[in-house]
Amino acid sequence: MATLHVSCAAEGGYVPHSAAMLHSVLTHRDAYSVHVHYLHGPAFSSLHRSKLFDMVAGLGAEITFHCIPETQVRGLPVLPQFTEAMWYRIFLPQLLPDVDRVLYLDADTIVVDGLSSLWEIPLDGAYLAAVTNVFQPNHFGRPARLGLPGPNVYFNSGVLLMNLEEMRADDCTNALVSFALQHSTKTIEWPDQDTLNVVLGSRRVPLHPRWNCMNSVLTFPHAASAFGRVAVRQARRMPGIRHFEGPAENKPWHRACPHDLRELYFQHRAQTPWPHVDLVGDEPRPLRRRGARRYVSA
């Protein structure tokens, strides 16, 4: 049986979210066996490791934990709301020397459809395949500020089908580290995503938006300018991977989250070692009520 290699990076409070994501992967694996490559830092909890191992093994898959030393990410720009974990994926070409490709997923994604048609997409010398990012209006100028040649060349890095063989051949990890070390958050506002775009974006296979169905694809009218109206309709009706990207209130575990398919997060989370979801933030004012601070997955 062929193997689908999947990777993610999470620490602390994001570990239970990553478990929901991984459960969604394992229930949409099609005919593949799955090997999860879990990236984490030195402070990763042994209890988290044990619970994730039992969940993945119980679903008939493999999981390997890869610890990224602090020395490897020292000096790389980070944002207050994120940790160095945002950078761990750039080391996958060396961490997995015998793996040709890997599907990297952010912890705030949920797989909705079978993954075989995504996993089997030809990469033909590209470094990766990814979905074009749909910007909110105040970020329309980001590609130009980064020196990229057009508005639809910038991709979202929450779902990446990475060609590890090609990245190893061209030593892309060192190129990514070098670029990031030379730039601060003043020039690369989204440090990891901006760096991936500048260094790898010229050799990207654009994916259909259903494979990274972002909140922006669902809600922004100008999404059609990036993909065309037909593709946007298809993504909205039949998402393959749902991505709850954006600020805190866009996450399914936030009380104010208004977005479609939020319930899928709770359905998968209920099947993990962390079935109880402590919601964060305030409810929208019309819906605010007292009591019941905890959502218990059914």
C-alpha cells in the first residue's frame, strides 16, 4: 500500500487543534496508509506525545515526532502571536531524506474530502503546490512590496504539497533560512509565508482553491479575480480542505467564529484525546449570553 506522508507543527494550546486536523486526515486517507511527521520544539510535552501516538496508532497510521533544536531557528523573525514553530516545516527536506513529497497542513485546517487526488498531483520539477492567497484590501500591495511579479503569484502556506526531492537538490532550506535572517518583520510582515513565497514561489504549481478553502475564498467577492467564478463556486460547494485562516475570531474554537463548516472541527475534535473544547473570546453581541463557557463535543 502506498504511503501518504503528512506533516504539521504545533505546540502548547495548538496541539489539541492539530489532533482534530490529523483525525480529519486519517478519515479521508482513501486507499493510502498514512505516516504523520509531527514537528515540535524541545519543550514539547511527553503527555502530548503519548496521546497523539495512541490516537494515530489507534487509527491504523504511523507517527514520528521530530524535535527542532532551538539553534536551528535562532534569529529567525517571529510574531508575538506565533512561535518559532512557524519555521519548522522548512527543515522537512533534511528531516525526511528518504521521502519525495509531503503534505504540510496548518493546525487550523480540516480535511473534508478524500486526499488521493491532491496527493497525486504532478509536481514536475516544482518546489511545491499551493493555493493562491486571497488578500483583504489593506494587503493588496504585499506581492509588489516583496518584489513579486503580480497579484496572483502569492500563495497561502497553510496547505503545501512539498516536493522534498527538488528542494533537497537545490538546498532550499539554506536559501529560506538565509533570506529570513536578512529580513525583519518590517519587510516580511508574515515572516514564514513571505519567505516561502519569495524563495520558492517562482516554481509553484497553483492548486484549485478547494484544496485550501480559506475564509477569504468563502467571503471575499474579489476571490473570483484570483481563481475565476467557476472555481470559487466549486470550492465553496465542495471544499477539499477547509482552512480557518486569519485572526482569532476566524478560528472554529472562538465563540464569535461565523464561518461555514465550523462544526466539522468539533466533530473531529470529539474523536481525539481532547474532546472538550474550551472556547475563547467573546460571542457576537446579539448572541452573547451568560453561562456555559465550555463546549462539549457531542
